[in-house]
Amino acid sequence: MMDLRASAAAAGLGFWLLISASPALSQTNVGTTAAPFLTLGVGARATGMGGAFVAQADDPSTLFWNSGGVAEFGDAQLLFQHSSWLAGIDFEYLGAIAPGVAGGVVGASITLLDLGEMAVTTVDEQEGTGEKFRSRDLAIGLAYAASLTDRFSMGGQVKYIRQTIWHEAATGWALDVGTVYRIGWRNMSIGSSVSNFGTRMRMEGLDLRTTNDLDEQIDGNNANTPGVLEVSRWNLPLLFRTGIALDLLQSELMPTRLALDAIHPNDNTESLNLGVEARPAELLALRIGWNRLRVRNALESMGLDIERDPSIEGGLTMGAGLAIDLPGVVHLAVDYAWADYGRLDSTQFFTLGLRF
């Protein structure tokens, strides 16, 4: 009876945190941080569930969503992601998990966003100068997590971040911290994480070098004094996440899991991510979700006359996964997700997971 009461209290507390962390706000700070690629969700499974994954924490994409969740991994795992993201941008991710290291679990991740090759243009040569340049974003992470009790785990990840565009580059460091508390009732878990707490970033490079006449009113001085343009430093996109995941249906015919996350970023308004995963067959999973929900949207779906936030573009996600077990060799998980971005069109995600 005490365990049931504790579980119900924890569930109620988790739901209250989700709602209280997501008021409908009208003002945002979009475009005020460096390295916005650090907020792009990874993993086709998590994407298909609307990005509601901070409490789910059970595949290598957890390194992005909640580093504390990898503490209970009992097998070595790899996850590869490829996506031709919006506007033809290539979005790649690699995550690796190795258990049994220093009493816990270690993980490593690589995230790459490649905007491709583009033509250099000027005011006078708007069709191009004949030169080409590239823009890439890179993050490399190293994580460690451990179970502090049979229900509570905690972990952290250190990330090296680098952004490049033509001859300019900016580098930085960030820290992620996450926790997961698992409850016996309906296999519920409560997760929380803080991501991208770190240094400010500033572009530096050859193209910021210039020449200047220190005083145009004086004749005879050096009109080509070397100088460097000083650009601003920008904060990283700090993210606070909290969420719950539980078994919605525990039927053997179609076990179904529900996940709900609240996200508080420092460069946008708070929102909710909602996802459902059903398994109509042992090796098949079907997923649907909705991301970037505002509280006003959630209330409107209940029949209340509340104006929809016009800034929301898309949000619907869907996906499917197929598991293939090769006994004694490897367990394969192939996942696909589709995400709607409204007028920006949609994009698709493909991941391959390996468990040894």
C-alpha cells in the first residue's frame, strides 16, 4: 500500500511539474544563441514519439535526451542516424554505449550538421564569384552515468562544440546533466535533464581581418592599419527538460507506452512534447507524437475556446520500427520517422541500432 501511495504521489508530482513548467508565453528569444543545432532531436524512435524521450531513456539516443538514462544499459550498443533535414541539410548522429566501466556506463556521441557547398556572392557579383564555401556544425560528447539506487540513476556528458563557415570558426564546451527515477507502478519513470550549460561562442578567422584609417582627417598617416573586427559572444541554447513515461496499455496483444515532456529553453517559449509507442507484434513498433505543443493548444483540444498560437509550424510526427534478432550475433533495430514542419515542409529520419 505504501509503495502504491508513493508511486501515485510521484506521478502527481511529475504531472504538476510538467504543467507548471509550460505556461503559454508570447515573447521569445529566438535567434539569440550560438550553435542552435544542439537543440535538434536525434533518433528516429524519439522523433516518431514527438521528442518525448527524457524519461524513456532506453536507446543510445538517450545521450542527447538524458545522459542519466544510460546508467542501466546492460549491453554494448551503437546507433547511427541519417537525415536529409530541411533545405537539403545533412544531419548525422552516432551514439555508442559501453557498460561495466568504472562501476557505471560510458557513452560517446558525434553530431554533424552539414549545410553543403554554397557559392560565394557579393553585392557586385550576385551570381557568384566562382568561389565555394561550406558551413558545418559539430559536437563530440563523452558521457558517464551510474545507478545510485535500484530506482535512481544520474549521469553527465561533456561536449566539444565547433561551428565553421568559410574561413571562420567558433568553438565551445558544454555540460549535460540528467536523472531518471523509475517507479514500479505501470513501469513509470520520471526524467529530468539540463543540456548545453557551457561557454559562450564567438566567430574568429581570416575574414574578420581588415585595414582601417585611424584618422581620416590627418594626411600622411597609414591608411591601411591592420585590424580585426570584434564580433559578439553568444550563449549556448540552454535546455531544461522534465518528463514522465508509463505503460498506457499493458495488454499482451498491443502493449502501449505514453510519454510526455515539458521543455524550457533559454531562446524560445516553453512547450510540451507528447508521444505514444505501440507494439502490435513483438518485433514491430508504431509511433505517433506531437512536438512543440503550447499549453493553450492542449487546452483547446479539450474544447475550450482559446486562440491557437500562430507561431507554431507543423508538429505532427509518426514513425515505425522493426527489430531483428540474430541469436548469438547481434540485435538489430531499424527505425524510421517522419516529422511535419508546416510551411517548411517535412523531413525523414532513419536510424540503425545495434545491441551486442
